[in-house]
Amino acid sequence: MARKKPYSQEFKNESVRMVLDGPRPVVHVARELGLDDTTLGNWIAAYKREHGQLPTQQDTEKSERERELERENRKLREQVAFLKEATAFFAAENQ
């Protein structure tokens, strides 16, 4: 039987916010974080039960900025991954 990994509450909340604040589905965020999508779905359900569906105005403004930064972060990670692959390709070609 697989042993459960202990995740901090902060990590869980950040993971949940990535789904709730952005347009990406649970499966994509879970895959990116190395989680099972069911686990992330359970965290989202628990978060919604605990915090309710509607964020406050202050949370919305903060979340908007966080979403913008997350989109930029995601784009930069994709660019870095592409550049790593390109570097590996050209390094292999030169050998």
C-alpha cells in the first residue's frame, strides 16, 4: 500500500488557489505538482467547505495579482523547459 506524503497546509492552499484562480483544470495542476488529481480535488472540496465559495473583495484583488503572476510564472517555466530541450538537442548534435 502506498504511503501518504505529508503536505503542509500552505502547500495545499497554494495548490487549491492555482486551480480556483486560474483557467486550468484540476488534472493539469495536479500533474504539474506531482499530485493525484483526486487528492487535489479533495483539497479543493475541503477548502470550499472551510472558506465558502465567495472570496472577499480584498481576496479578489490579491487573487487577481496572484493569477497574473502565476500566468507569467507558467509562461517562463515553459520557456525555460523549451530552452533546456533545445540546449540538450544541440549539445547532442555537436557530439
